[in-house]
Amino acid sequence: MNTPSTSSTPAKHQLADPVFAEDFLLDGIDEILTMFTPRQLRLGRMPQPKGAVIFHVPGARSWKLGQGVAEASIAAPLHGMYLGLWGRSNLAETALIEGDKALAVQVLQGPLTP
């Protein structure tokens, strides 16, 4: 008789969520928003946003993408923002978006990275 495993060890084919240090996650977010995305914009690989968007990780820091007054903000917990910006989750569905949602979604569609 097969009984379900009560072990906390993941099954053979199941991957556990990796645990990364806060500074690693912040560095990964910063890398996208201050290096990759500006490069994507400069090379014309991503449409120029029609307004500025703030990316905010509560309790950590914020980044501004675009010029002028922010017309939208995208807020998510550190792990969620990291995964979303690296394309491992959908920030348009999981983040708190305030202001011009269409602008925020356009920016999230990027492509933010090469």
C-alpha cells in the first residue's frame, strides 16, 4: 500500500523554491531596472513608455523608470518583484498596480531584459 510521504523533503520530480538573501534579490531587481531595461530602451528593443513608472518593494526601496512625474506604480514584495521582473511570474497579475494600469502593463511587457 502506497501512503503519501509526510517528509518535508521534496519529491524526486518536485523542485523546492530557492531561498535567496535579500541583498541578492535587491541586486537582481536593480540590475534589471538600472542596466538591462535602459539598454533595451536605448536599443529600441522595447517601446519608450509614455510616462514614468515607479517600481516599489515595500520596506526596501523604489526605482523610477522613465522621465517626469510617475503616472503608475507597481508594488510587490521583494521575492515577487524579483521573480516577476525576471519573467518567472506575472507581475501584472500579482503586483499592486496604482495609477495608469495600461502604462504599467505596457512597461511590464517590455521586454525588460534581452
